[in-house]
Amino acid sequence: VARARPLSPPSADSVFVVLSDVETSEDLARGYAGSGGWLLSQEADYEAGSGVSFELVI
Amino acid sequence: MTAGDGPARQVGRVIRRIKVEPMEPDTFNPFGTLIHAGGRPPDFRGGGQSVGWAVPFESDGRPQVTVVTSPFQGLRFGKLERHFGVTQAFIPFGGSPAVVAVAAPAPHPDRDLVPRPEDVRAFLIDDRKGYLLKRGTWHALDRFPLHPPTRCSSC
């Protein structure tokens, strides 16, 4: 009896189709690159600001 | 609010544990809506047999569709972000099951207001449903795959 064998390991990445807009993506990319941005988005850095981090519990 | 076991302390920092919840329409409602077929009469009937359900996507700019991969990186994070001009949608496209962390949008886009750590919640993403975030919904920068890479001895 032939046994089914996986052809490749399961992906550890998660893949999503994201629907957003060009202006938000460009603004965000500029923000994280340190070249402006943050007009259409905002970041809250709990770790740097107050030493808080989050851990997901399954 | 569901906040797992509450904060645990290490030297100079606090780790807030968040219990992951199932992503259901009612529990996810403060943050956005689920994207799926059915549950109400269809919004679209064409000339064939197919029917469709509208998704309340809104954008102040030019719509953009992107395929995004998120690698396994563990289950900790320290940042949230939010967007003022778009209701971002995320539709599972394969790979590892993942979790999204969110916090409700403020009534007004006051940049001095950020969510309290205890108001951050986490949901297991149903691989048969997408989700649409409300404008201004805070969310972690990544989706978090649950499983690290595995080896395949028979590949």
C-alpha cells in the first residue's frame, strides 16, 4: 500500500491578502524608515514607553 | 475585557499575558467585522447562480491589494499601530494559523490617547474567514503564526 508523503514541510509563515490603500502604505513605510510619514497612522510603543510587552497565551 | 492571567514582572518590565479568543462576530465587533459568505441575505445577485455579500471597506485613498507573509517570531510584541484613513481587510491566504492582537478605536483620533495595556485583546484567525478592521482600530504590527518552522523527514 502506497503511503502519502508530504512534498514539503508545512509553511511556518502566515499569508494574507491585505486590502488597504496606497497612501496609508506609503505613509507607513516612510514612518518606519524614519523619513517622515505618520500622517495617516500612529504607533504606540509600549515596550519603549512604559516597559510593557504582551505575550499571547493559547 | 479578557486579559489572560494578568501582568507578570521581570526586572524593569511588565509582560502582560493575553488569552487568545475565538474570532466570533460579536466578540470581534468592537474592532471590526468578519468577512465570510452567508449569515444574512446576499447583497448581490448577478445573471448566473453566484451570489455575493458586500464588505464595508472604506478608503480615503487609492485601494491597494497586497499579499503579505508573516514569519513565525514567537508570541510576544510591544507595539500597536492604527490607521486613520482606511478600513484595512485581512483575508487568510494559506500558511500557519495565526493570531491578531487588537484594541478598540478611540471615538476621536486623539493622538495623545493610546489603549490601556489591559484593553488589548487577541483573536485566533479563522482560516475560512477574513476580517475588516474599523478605522482607527489598534492592532499589532504583525499577525502571529502559532507554529515555528518544522522539519519534514520524508520530503
